[in-house]
Amino acid sequence: MSEAKENLRWFNKVRRLDEQYIKKQTHGARLSSIDSMARIAKATEVWGPCGIGWGYETQEPFWKTVGNTECVFVRVRAWFKDDNGDIGFTGYHTGGTKVTSQNIDEAIKCSETDGLGKALSHLGLAADIYLGMFDGDKYKYPAEYFQEDEPAPVAKAKPSDNGKPKDEKSDKSELQETAEIIIDSDPGGWVIDFGKHKGKTLAALFDENPNYFKWFLNQNKDNPPEDEMGKFRLAVIAGFVAEEYPDFFERIMGDGGKNGFLEKAPW
């Protein structure tokens, strides 16, 4: 087994949930809601009973006023035990819920569930949804998803106009191709993996704080990142805004929408 395949072994075991446990939400940018017990069932199926093969830890809840709304937050981290008995932990992830005087206990429970879902996603649980492979009704996978880990056949080079062989290999990096797949499927479901908004989907963050996207795009418009991961993040975030909020995007980035951005994306 290759090193990459070994590293993805647990990830691949939990990345797909049964479609019956995924519900299409009626609001937001093509969001999907995952049944919380389905997450727990999948983790138990793969790692064993909660508390033995996997589990989670929480910190004390804390309250914060967001706008005029009182919210309660809980930080959660998950762990699992591998075949050797070694335990691996995720980082802490924050779940939050609006709270009223009538539902304090329920709000804390919902925040804990939200944080647990985010933590488990970093172990790969339900990853195919966050990767844009679920369209709200069914899974849609690219053809390469089903290919075995075998050496690719060597294509014969076609002659160019001057009679010399032409290299048919794509100039696109793997991250660039992944960004384009996400943008064309469900960029709003992509989970931010950096900064203070880490763990939130783009769609949820836009609903909460659209000014973040204005700031982010302005920061990167004239000085795009040079590293591959920075380019990937810019492409996905800009592609999401261009797809879902084209007027907002054009006011910041100029004409062309999503396709215009992809043509001049920083690769």
C-alpha cells in the first residue's frame, strides 16, 4: 500500500454517509444537513463504541453576543484509536447556537453537536459532502474517484505542427483541478481550514459576515498568493462568491464572474 493510501485509510472509511441521512436545506447556497446520529453511527461502525474506539472532549460553554443575538459556544475535539492502540486527536472546533432564556440547556447541547460534527469532519467523516460530491439529492463522483491505484498508461505523444512530439500532460496542478471541481459543484459547502473562521463553511460565513469576503478579496486582488495552498484557497473563495453572489463579486473583482476569474486565476 502506498504511503498516501495508508495515510488516507481511515479518512476513506468514513468519508461517505448513506444518502438517507443527508437532507437538503431550504436556505443558503445549496447546503446539506447531516443527521447527527448518523455521524455517531458511522464513527462507531469504523472505530468501535464511543468511549472505547473513539470519543470526544468538550470545554466549558461560553456566551457571546453576536449583533443583537445571544449565542452559546462549545469547543469540542474528537479522538480515535487506531489498530495499534494509538490515539489521535483533532484540534478543538467551536460549535455555536442562538440561545434564549427558555432553551439554554438545549442550546448548549446543539452547540456541542455542532462542534463535534466539525471535529469529526477533520477525521474525514462525511468528507464527500464538504468536497462537493453531493448535490443535495445524490452523490456525484468524478470518474477518477473509482480508479484503482495502478500505474497510468503512457500516452503516445502526438506530433506538433513542426513535427516534434507534443506533450499532452495537463499543466494544471492537483490543487488547481480540485479547486475547479469544488467551484463547479458546491463551493458554499467548502469548510474553511485557516484563520479565525476555521471550521465554518463558506455559505455559513457569508450569511454571518459578508464583509469578511470583501476584505479577503481586496487583500488578494492585487497581490495574489504565490504558494499553491494560498492560490487554492483564493480560487475556491473567489469562485464561491462569483457563483453565488455575482454582483457582490463584480463590485470587488471586476467583470467576468466565475468564468472570468478562472481564466485569470493565479496559477
